[in-house]
Amino acid sequence: VQEAGEYNTKMHPMWQGPLVVPGGDRQSPIDIVVRKSVFDSELKPLLTNYDPRTCQQIWNNGYSFLVEYDDTADKSTLEGGPLQDKFRLCQFHFHWGESNAWGSEHTLDRRLFPAELHLVHWNSNKYSLFEEAVMEENGLAVIGVFLKVGKRHEGLQKLVDALPAIRHKGSVVEFTKFDPACLLPTNTDDYWTYHGSLTTPPLTESVTWIVMKQHIEVSHDQVCEVYEVKYFSHGCYQGF
Ligand SMILES: CC(C)NC[C@H](O)COc1ccc(S(N)(=O)=O)cc1
Ligand SMILES: [Zn+2]
């Protein structure tokens, strides 16, 4: 999948670190070949239990903007689906392109979407910190949701309105009472799941991916607001 322009892929000169993770045979993202996916009757429905009061802040890390949650207790959790343990939500973020032509990391039969949402959770039955779980097999569970440009997404607007405050890399602003469940598609029973890795450094193969079959829609205006967010600091372009 061509990821030109994405600043956090191996194709880009800003990429620091190994191009291939030693023994990397579970690297994400992947192309999901729908007709080759196999139905698994053992899979349970996904069970998300998010508490909006754990929402803390939104920040621009230079690659994307992240909404971070208080993960010091089992208050916003994910279980069920392919998972045997309880996982704690720590953050969600998006991957956008610079045009609607591309942006998603996973693809469906080679089809790119304008953007992809990742809700990142870590295994709180087995580990006590995200940083610990990120290095371990079965440490993380990430829900991927494809975005398409269409009707306005009411729930997303609160997030879009906060973006001007984090225009430049490194900026952080308080962001509270946001329920990430509003970003999930109406049907969360249909998903593809596979064992993969983080899609950006440290690329560790610790992720159970759960990619939703149903996408969500956001309006063109909402997408333009996202393109306004700059991923370099204070107006000067860095790097290559
Ligand atoms: C090494 C520690 C300190 N920092 C790691 C950093 O948070 C990276 O975390 C992540 C978390 C999620 C993803 S993705 N796109 O696969 O959902 C990628 C990197
Ligand atoms: Zn991601």
C-alpha cells in the first residue's frame, strides 16, 4: 500500500530506526483481502465500556493528534471479541492523508480510505502500564475504524472544535467529557481481527487488531479542519 506523505512510515526520510523489525512477520498495517477472510464462530461481540470522565487532553505529537484517557484504573475498558482479557483505553488518534484520496493505514481489497481511527487499549489483566504492555505479546488491542467523507459527524465536532488550539507540534490542550463510543460504527459485531504490530515506532508485534467492517462518515468541512493542523512546530518546516 503506497503510504507516500505519511510522516511516520518507512517510506519517509524522517523515519528513524530500523526499516524492518528483526523477525517482523506480523507487521501492520495489512491489506485485508475480504474474500480470504474466514468466519470464526468462536468470536464474541465486542464489549466497550467507556467512561467520558476519563478523557483528559488532546495533543499534537507531530505525526497525528491524540486524545488521551486516564488509564490508571479499569474505567474505560474493552473486552470480548477475540480478547480473553480486559483491556484499558489509553488513547485514540487518527491517520489522515493530505487529500481525501488516501490516509488510512489498513486497506480493504487494496482500497484506501481518507482516514482511519485507532482506539488504543492495553491488557490490564497482565500488565500495569501501557509502556510495559506495548513490548509484550498480547499486550495491546487496537480498534480500527475507517472514515469516509459524507455526512457531518455530530460527535466528532467537539474534537474538531478543539483542533485550532493544537495547531502546532507539541501543543496540548485540556479535553474532557468525550465519549469515544460515539466514534464507533452502529454495527460493531462485524469486524476482522488479526495479530499484528504497532504501525509506527516502536513497531512492536504486540497488537490484537480489530478492524471494523462498517465505516463512519465525517463531513468535508470537518476533514478540512483536520488538514489545518500542522505537524511541524511553530510554522517552520523541519526535517528533510
Ligand atoms: C515507546 C513508548 C514510550 N511510546 C510509544 C508510543 O506511544 C507509540 O504508541 C503507539 C500506539 C499506537 C500505535 S497504532 N498506530 O499502531 O495504533 C502506534 C504507536
Ligand atoms: Zn494508529
